[in-house]
Amino acid sequence: MPHGEMTTSRLEAFSDGVIAIIVTIMVLELRAPAQPTWSALLKIAPIFLSYGLSFLVVAIMWVNHHHLIHAVHQVTARLLWTNLNLLFWMSLTPFVTDFLGKNHREPVAVALYGFDLALCGCAFYLLRTELVRQDRDTQLAGHHASIQRKNVGSIVLYFSSVPLAYVSIYASFFIFALIPAMYFLPENKLALGDRNEQRSKE
Amino acid sequence: MPHGEMTTSRLEAFSDGVIAIIVTIMVLELRAPAQPTWSALLKIAPIFLSYGLSFLVVAIMWVNHHHLIHAVHQVTARLLWTNLNLLFWMSLTPFVTDFLGKNHREPVAVALYGFDLALCGCAFYLLRTELVRQDRDTQLAGHHASIQRKNVGSIVLYFSSVPLAYVSIYASFFIFALIPAMYFLPENKLALGDRNEQRSKE
Amino acid sequence: MPHGEMTTSRLEAFSDGVIAIIVTIMVLELRAPAQPTWSALLKIAPIFLSYGLSFLVVAIMWVNHHHLIHAVHQVTARLLWTNLNLLFWMSLTPFVTDFLGKNHREPVAVALYGFDLALCGCAFYLLRTELVRQDRDTQLAGHHASIQRKNVGSIVLYFSSVPLAYVSIYASFFIFALIPAMYFLPENKLALGDRNEQRSKE
Amino acid sequence: MPHGEMTTSRLEAFSDGVIAIIVTIMVLELRAPAQPTWSALLKIAPIFLSYGLSFLVVAIMWVNHHHLIHAVHQVTARLLWTNLNLLFWMSLTPFVTDFLGKNHREPVAVALYGFDLALCGCAFYLLRTELVRQDRDTQLAGHHASIQRKNVGSIVLYFSSVPLAYVSIYASFFIFALIPAMYFLPENKLALGDRNEQRSKE
């Protein structure tokens, strides 16, 4: 096993650790209601839904991050810091989720949620750009370019959800639901690309 | 080491991380009583007991999850998402545990606790169904079918604890104690099945 | 790599994860004082000291747990559950630490702290007993017996700190300081035993 | 794979786990403001900035720790405890960050923040001293000595930020910003040193 591979696995393990904690501590914001009634539970439904949405979004990021880091050949200082930049914006998800859950009808909370996810998208873009710069394998160039295009699409959508929240919060919520749906379909294709890449290595 | 195996170990590492956090953050709900007396400690006994029960339930799920993922040959997108679905319902355990600990005599808290565990059971059923679909090894078919039957049994019991909580919370608590007990015995059998499976690989 | 070894490393990884979380979430109990003055900080000194003590105690348990699991040959169901039993009592450390930090002059908090650590000691004893039962290597029998004797010593001391807290809390604190000190010296010996064991495997 | 290597990877995994938790639980201090307005969000900007600074500082420590542990040949008891000493002071970062975020204009909070980071620097110095003591490879002696000099520099700066906070908190903040900047440049050099070291092993 070459040196680069091992460091890749450590980078992945650390990132996985941080992402696992991010996804799990969000549940700490789900506080038990004071009254033990179904109507009291119903009142915290928005907090529950914003948790569910963020769980899904962070899970999608984890799957994408996993595929991305898997393709890394050498962990340079630049790659390390681009990755830490991504983890920083992802680590703000529990905060914006909590704020959204408590103020789901307020444009400011909806806008902030979209803004943080837009920044996560930008951080992903930078990380993949760094990966592409490293990787001169022309065979995968098309694969990376198609993912970057989709990523740019979701960044544009997330950024547009910020001003849109002041027009209609429902338009922003539609975007928040649309992007995860967008990412579900090409997962098979991704896995396929990954397998092909693997085959070419063997 | 083939590609599939490695991804299995990453999936397991991420799941283990999330489960380790779930099981440990529940202790944060155990807040020190305001008065330093044994009677004040006695008052938080229900919170302590609900923590102990959930620790046991999540530990059993971890052991079963470990055996299940160990039998996976290839991490498909479908398997990844069925697994994340399970982690989502498991991640709600700290919330329903806290609610139960604070309202252990209220049917609503007992019912919600049983409901979340029933959904965890369903998520396990889906995950194993996905595994069986992948795995055409007829030798293990009987092994999987027997675990699925037991799983269906615990799902039915957990779902029945929901309406039962309105008749008698003690009936529901009996179910909560019965299912962990049910899972203790066949552990040896499971380990045996696992070892046989291993032997057939070598 | 044989099957047993791999499962040992997974058991170790899960336990390490839980212990890392236990040791780190305790710091969440260290809340910033309301007034930004040195005298306000001085008032939370007992909370800080109880955190420091528990960090040390859990770290010692982690080191011992690491050496213990390293010697395991086969992860049986019984070993798995004896290990989960240990993790359960260890997971209560943040709770008893918080209670002690807030009520460091109250016998009840001192007694509860000693009681939980005594139960952790018992859980360690059970875990090593299980390991010895597995391991018929007579060469290491003396090594295990000497660790068990020391473990029994610390269990007796921790249990005696419970009634002693009602005579003098300082006597109990002396025990809490004595046991970590006791564990510092033979660490070299342990590492040596571990290395010998390793050598005999090669 | 020799025994020493494996234990190094376990030590790294445990440390990585603790550092991942430290870096992520700090976000729990970022509480959603009561009013859903941009001005209420602006009021928590200092808490956000102190979180960002600590994320960066802990990330730099993680990168350095990774390179340091990677160079370890044998995990002795002394190395284990020097490492746990470092983790202890690092684990106080969430506490001093929270205190700074809530009292960013108070000298006491600025001084305490600088003091904890100075102690982390000292713990790093001790850990590398232990590593150098082990490692008689004269080729790397110059490499270690240059890192130690830089480390002493940052310790002196952090300690000087303590009294300086009482003269001007801005002087201390300048130091807090200067040190991370200092660590960004030689990262490439470090990675290079690491690669050379690797090459000499192969």
C-alpha cells in the first residue's frame, strides 16, 4: 500500500468522524416538549422536519464526499485545507437547522439555511477543482465535469433561495426539497463511474 | 483486497461512529439533580432506567447491524440509503428516551418510544431484504429468513405497544423488556452462523 | 488476516469511539461563568478539577481497555456483552462528574462518584475473567492474575470511598487520587508484557 | 505489519476521534438567537468568529498532530501520556472559545483563551521532545529542531497575549490571528519533509 493511499484513508476517517458527529448532534436540538401530549409534539413538528431535511442533506454530502476522497491520489496541504473548509461550512448545519426549526415561517431563518448550504456547495466545488488539478487522467475528466456542472446548478439554486425567502418561503422550501431529489437519481451512475475507475486501476 | 470489501468497511465505520455517538449523547439527558440528596437522585431514577433500556436496545441494534453489514458483498447506492434510513430512525432514540424518562407514566411518551423502535425494526427489515436480494447464496437463505421472522415478530410487538400504552403502560413496558431478552439467546447461534459463513469463504 | 482478528479491531474501534465521546462530552459541563471575572472562574474550579480527574480516570481505563482487547483472540457473544456492560458504566462518568463538580462538599456526590468507578472496576474484572477463560495460554496466566489482583484492590478502595464520604470527603478524595497514581507506575511493565506476548506470536 | 505501527494507528485513531469531537461540539455553543432578525444574528457574530478562529486553530493542531504521530516508531507509555496531556488541554478549547465568544471585550476572557492555547503549545513541545528522544535518526534532527523553534515562538506569543489582554485586547487578537497565518506557509515544507522521510523508508 503506497503512502498516499494511507493518508487518504486517514483524511477520510477524520472527515467521516466529523460528519458523523454533525449528523448526530443535530438530534440534541430536538428537545422533549414540556407537556406530554400529542398536540405538544405536533408543535415541534417543524423542528423534526428541519432535522429530517438536514439529515438527508448531510447524508448526501457524506456519500458525495466519500466518492470524491476515494478518487484522491495524493493528500497535499492544499487538498487538506480545502477539505477542512468544507467541514467548517458543514459544521454550521446544526446551527442553521436549529434556527430554521424554531423559526420556519421567518424569511431570515429560511435565507440563512439556504445560504449555508450554498457555501457548502461552493466548498465542494473548490475541493473537486483541487482534485481535478491533481488528477490528469483524461478518462475521468468528463465524469468530473458533469458532477461539477450539477454542483454549480445546486449552488445557483441555493443562493437564489436566499432572496426568494423574502418573496415566498415556500419557493425556498421547494428548492430545499428539489436538490436532494436531484441527487438521488445519478447515484447509480456515480457508483458505476467509481467501479469503472476501480477496474482501470486493477 | 477487492474494492467492494473496502467500501463495506467504510460504511461500517461511519455507521459505528453514528451509533457510538447516539449511545453516548443520551447520557447528556441525565442532568445532575438540583439538590444533592439521595431522594433527589431517586426522582431521576426513571430517566436513568429509560437511559439503561435505550443503551441496551441500541447496543443490540449495533451487534445485529455489525453482523448484517459483515455479510454485505457490494455496497450499492440502494444499500447505502437503506442503511442511512436505519441510522435516521436510530438517531431519534435519544429524543424518545428523554421524552419517556421525563414522562414515564404518560401513555403518549410510552407510545412514541414504542413507535420509534417499531420504525427501527422496519428499517432493519428493509436493510436485510436488500442484502438478501444481493446475496444469491442459497446456503444462507434459511439463516436470513429465520432472522427476518424474528425481526417481524419484534416489529409487530413494538407496534402493538403503541395502542397498548393507552390500555396499560405496564403492558408496553413488558414488551420493551421482552424484546431485548428475546435477542440475547440466539446471539450464539448468530455468531455460529457467521463463523460458518466465514469458513465457507476461506 | 483471520476472521477473529478483524472483529477484534471493530470491537476496539467501536469502544474507542464511545470512550473518545465520553471523555470529550464531559467538557460540555464546563459552562462559561456569567460574569467575566477571575473570581467567577475560581468558583467553577471544583467543576474543572472534577473534569480533570475524570479525564485522567477515563484515559487510564482507555489505556487498560486497549491492552485488554489487544489480547483477545476471538470475539464471542459473551465477550461482546461484557464489553458493552463496561461501556455502560463508563458512560455514566460524565453524569457523576457533573454531580461531583457542582456538589464537591456533599457526601452524596462524592459517594456516587466512587460508586460508579467501583462498578467500572467490577465490569473490568468481568471482562478480563472472560478473556482469561478464552485464553488457555499458561504463559500469560501470571500476568493476568497480577492485573486482576490490582483491579480487585482498586474496586475495594472505590467501594470503601462510598461510606467513607460520610465520615470525611477528604478520605474519599484521597482514594480518588491514589488509584490513578497506582496505575501510572506499572504501565511500563504492562507495555513490556504486551511486547513479550507479541514476540511470542511472531 | 510490525506491532509498533499498528499501535501508532490506534493512537492516531483515538486522537483523531477526540479532536473530531472537540472541533464539532464547539458548534453547540452557537445557539440560535431568540428573535429571528438579522440584527439578532449580528449580535452573535463574536460567538461565530470565536468559533471560526478555534476551528482553524484546532484544525492546524490536527494537521500537525497527524504529521507528528506519523513519525512515531514505537508507542511507549510515556508517549501515550504526553499525547493524552495534549488532548486534555485541547479539550478545553470549546470552553475557552465559548467564554471568549460571550465576553470578547473582556480582558479576562481574551487572556484565558491565550493561556489555554499556550498550554496546548507546551503540550505539543513535550510530545515532540518525546518523539525526538525515541528517534535517533540524525537525518530528521534538523527538521524536528526547526519545528520546535517555531513551536517555542508560538508558545512565547500565546503566553505574552495573557498580560497583553490587559493593555489592549486588540494586541492579543493580533497574536491569535498571526499564529495561524504563521502555520499556513510551511505546510508545504512539512508535507515535503514527510514525503522525504517516507522515501527514505521505502
